[in-house]
Amino acid sequence: DEDFANLLNLVCQAAARSGAERIFLRLLQTDPLVDVALQRGFVPCGRELLFSTSRHPRTPSGQRVSPRRRRPNDDYDLFRLYNASTPAVARFVSGMTFDQWQASQERHRGRHREFVHEIDGQIRGWLHTVQRFGSSQLQVSMHPEEETSAAALVEFGLMQLGRAETVCCLVPEYQVILQRWLAQRDFNITSEYGTLVRSMVAPARKEE
């Protein structure tokens, strides 16, 4: 625990010197290091459920979608989707502005692709697939008014992943409809994660 606390302090100091506004930390809900992080100024900002399956995806049925690959000029429309699909409390903690949203995007190793689902020229859904060492990951976000298309978007993502040995999908607790659909597709909840955040604005100013 002491080593972890020292590591957190070093990370926070480096982040403050580089001008970072926030540091995010994802841990298992039951990890004893959560208490250590809370003692170092981190606060809870979200809970996620990890769904996984080792079964080969079945042939898609029902509604179909035809997403296209994400383009650089899609960023602002995706920010609007983020605002529409994420509760205000979560947005307040993770980032309210376009620049904060961009800075909070996770980087992934391995082969990854992003798709967007458009309706009448507006982006109403986003899909991210990651493939690495036989394990694959899905990330999905849908506009609340288009949640019936979430299943079709996930089906499309599963087809992109082919015969991956394991497929995982990390779902925020507020995406209830997506959770139900994954359960119907033989996905099981394997673990629960909590995300913590620490604001670095005040420490950075103090150090200056």
C-alpha cells in the first residue's frame, strides 16, 4: 500500500508539472488500493461492469445497421453524442468541455477500429473494437433516443471481431439497456470496476 501511495504521489506531481487537469484511475471495486487512492485525494466518478463471453458470436438477426469508419472531423459530433448519452453528474466529473472530453479519451494497444452510426446525417452511435492476443474488446455508446439500435450496433461489432477467443465489453452502470442485451447474448458479468479521479488544477497552480 505504501509503495502504491508513493507511486500515486509521483504520478500526481508529474501530471501537475505537465499541466494536466485530471488523473483517472480504474480499479476493481474490491481492490484494497481504492482506499489508498481515496486517501490521496481521488474521488469516485463512475462504476462499470465488465461483461465477457467465450462463445463465438451467432449470426446477427433482427435490426441491421451499416456504420462507417470514424473520421477526424467527427470529433465534435461525437462530443455531442457524449453529452446526450452521459448523465450530467458523470460529465461534470470527467469533463464538461470539448477539450476535456478529447483529453480524457483512452489510448489502446493492439488493432483497434472505430465506427459511427449515422441517422439523417447525425451521429447517433459509436462503436470501438480492439483486438489483442486473442482477446477482443467492444465499446459502445448510443444516443438515448436510439437505444433500440444498440443491439444491432453490438452485433456489427461482434462480426468485425470474427472468431475471437474472448470478447469483453466494459459498460457504465447507467447503460442499462445495453447490459440487458449483452446478458441475452450469453455475456456474463465477470467483474466490477470503479473509476476515481483527482483534479490537478489546484496542485498545478500551487506548484507554479
